[in-house]
Amino acid sequence: METIKIAKAPAYTSPNPMTLICTRKSDGTTNLATLAFWTYASTNPGKIMFALNKGAYSLELLAKTKEVVLTVPGVDMAGALIGCGTSSGRDTNKVEKLGLAMKSVEGTDIQIPVSTRLAIHAAVVETVDADDHVIHVCDVKNLFADDSVEAIFGWNGYAELAGAQKK
Ligand SMILES: Cc1cc2nc3c(=O)[nH]c(=O)nc-3n(C[C@H](O)[C@H](O)[C@H](O)COP(=O)(O)O)c2cc1C
């Protein structure tokens, strides 16, 4: 085996699940940010957790609202994942800029992209400092799934975004 840096590790765990973290801005619109560092954390009760970098506007929004919808986007969302992961909602309305069609889900006024395979509506209950990121532990409130939408994954780390194939 060879010694590697952590930045190279995701290339060895590909395909990596990709999500969009959807949060509510003060004007009621949705901010979208690309997020790979998430996982299920408990099943009873349902919990998820994810790590947000300390420069992210999503971090500020969540500190105020404590409410999030984490979505697994469809395979057609490669461009949106790049756009939402390389600009900040602080100075950009990403939904408008990327021309994304949005929809409502029950129980929240945070809108999500139409192209969504799985949506997890959750409340932040705890945060943990993790140096350049902040880990958010959340209680799951509702899950919505659509089997007809194919999920997108990060390949070669996150260098390529595409569907998964069985070997
Ligand atoms: C493929 C990819 C994966 C990313 N994964 C994460 C992640 O897991 N956590 C994170 O904080 N930022 C991640 N980012 C970076 C954020 O999406 C980026 O900082 C974004 O500008 C934050 O948007 P905001 O300022 O509107 O919150 C990722 C970006 C890309 C392109």
C-alpha cells in the first residue's frame, strides 16, 4: 500500500454519494450548496449528519433556521452540482442563475430541485467543531423518494459526476 493525503482518499471510495443542501434564505428563497460529506447516523430515531466548511453561507443560514432539506440529485444535475459547489449564495441566487426548476415538499417551505431522487427534511440538533468544517447532527423529520430518478455520484473522487454502474 502507498501513503496518501486525505484529499486523495475519495478517489478510492468512488462512486461517492452527492447531495445538495437546501436551506432557506431570509427572503424565503432556497439556497443550494453541493455537499459530499454526509451520512446516515441513526435509524431509531432517524438521524443524519453532514460537514459544512466554515466559509459556506449555508452554515450561517443553518445557524439561524436549524432547518434543512438534503437532496440526492438526479443524473441530469452534473452542471448544477458544479455551479452550486463553486459559488456562494451570499452574492448569487444559484437557483435563478442555473435556471433550476424547483418544487415543494410537504412539511417545509424550503423548495427543492424537481430532479431529486431522495429528499431528507431534517432539523439541526447539534453541531461539532471539526477544524475547517462544522459537523451538523440532525433529526430526520420526513423522507421523500422517487425511484424513477437515477442518482448522480462523484467518480475519481469528485472529478466526474455521473450515474453508477454495477461492475
Ligand atoms: C463536488 C463538490 C463537493 C463538495 N462537498 C462539500 C462538502 O461536503 N462540504 C462543504 O462544506 N462543501 C462542499 N463543497 C463546497 C461547497 O459546495 C461550496 O463551498 C459552496 O460554495 C457553498 O455554498 P454556500 O456559500 O452558498 O453555502 C463541495 C463542492 C463540490 C464541487
